[in-house]
Amino acid sequence: MKGLKAISAIVVLSFMVISQKANAQIPGIDIKPQIQLPIETLQIESTPNPNSREDARKAQAYFKKGIELFEAGKLNEAIQAFNEVIKIQPNNQYAYFFRGVSYLKLKKYQQAKLDLDKSIVLDNSISYSYYFRGITNYLLGNKNSAITDLQTAAKLFEKDENTRMAKKSRDVIQYIRNA
């Protein structure tokens, strides 16, 4: 019987997530926030298979490598590492999130949106998933969807007591409404 098993992997990541080039697409709005995203668990499938622990270790190693590549700006390589995580753990919401943000930075907006959608389906409490999907929706020309996502992000940021990002989300909403 397959179930979900949480592996504790408390990792605090701090990095810039959107390049200066993407920032230029929404003038006057800083869309490159400093993320302090605690990744508390990685979701893995648990099976009676003795290889499942080894798979979990492999997924963690690929995830860590993906984050390092992402931070170094090696986005295509980061995407490949997150692909490996997803092969092993198809329900890893953070692998989809970081792959989606990597695609966003590469201006591959459709792919970014698909991954951010999947991240939200797997875990609808990740405020940054809504924030970046809102940015992606705006860049794809979907203003109403962008505003809805950014409103959800602002509420989640408020709930997490991240008032700076809540304000940033509302500022982007205001920009979109005036665009």
C-alpha cells in the first residue's frame, strides 16, 4: 500500500528569485523578493520496497543540487535536477515550485504556470506559489487571474506574518489594475 511519508528536511533558503530582466516587464514593481522559505517536509511515496529509503535519499540529493544550481543561476541544470526529484517523488510540491520559478526566470511562462499550478494543487498553502503564478499570469496577459492569485498570496503572507510580501503583492495588484 502506497502512502505519503514526510522526511524532515528543514532547510532555510534565501535567494533572489526573479532576474532584473523580468523586473523590467513590470516597471516600478520589484518582483524579485528575498525568499525566506522554510521547506519543512519533502513528500515521498512510501512502499514496502527496501529501495524506498534509497529513493528518498536520492530525491533529497537531487533537490539540494537543484537549489544550489538555482541559486547559482544555472537554471537549465536546476530544472534537470528538479525533474529527477519529480521522477522519484511525483508529489513533491517544492520541486514543482522551484522548477516553475526557474522556468519563469527563463521566460518560459507556459511551463512556469503549469508547474506553479501543480505546486498549488499539491499544497495550496504555499504563498510564494500564488505570488509567482500571479506574476506569470500577468506576463501571459491574464490580468484577472493574476489579480486573484496575488490577492490569495497577500492573504497567505498576512497569515504567515510576512507583511513585507503581503504589501508587495498588493503593490503588484495595484500596478496591474493601472496597467
